[in-house]
Amino acid sequence: MTPAEPEAQPDVDPNATPSGTGCLECDAAGGWWVHLRRCAACGHIGCCDDSLSRHAQAHWRSTGHPVIRSFEPDEDWFWNYDTNEYYDGPELAEPQCHPLDQTVPGPRERVPRDWMAQLQARG
């Protein structure tokens, strides 16, 4: 008798590769972000909810892909926007995080000097 295959997780594709090393939409617009999140279904990299644009959450709303994973070094947690809970996900395709020399917030050359004030003003 062969062991049963693990149940497929429709919100996660372990083979999906990241869309880049930074927030896809912020990069296109010349913007900046605080932290990065990776869509576990398709690999889209978006900025976190602490960032001005919240592109990871916008990606969830537009695609229905609820599960994200941190794309920060030394962080391997998943989050499910639908349930508003942490999620126990599988190992995802490399790379696991943005380049180690990329600043947080980043990218360095686009982060305004008053970035903290901008975040506080957003509320």
C-alpha cells in the first residue's frame, strides 16, 4: 500500500517563483516599501500593510490569493488574509527572501528622508 499524497492546498503553489526582489508595483512606479510579502499562490511580491501602498493586500483583493509569506530574511511565517490568522505553509521555491544587501525600508535610493513621518501621517 502506498502512502496517501498530501492534500493539495489551492491557495499555495510551492513551485511558484517570486516575481522579483522588490514590490512589483512600487518598482514600476519608482516607489518604496517597508517590508515585502510573497503571494504563496503565484509568487507576486508586494509591500506589507505597514507600507504606504499596501500592494500585497491589494493583490489578495484583486486575485483572491489569500496566503502570503514574509519575503524578509530570517522570516518564514505565512499569513492568511481570508482567516486573519497565521498559516502553516510548505517550503516555497527559492529565493526565500529579498537580497540581503537590500535595505529596510527599501530600496535605499528611493526611500525619502521623512519616511517615518509619511507613515505616521497615513495613520
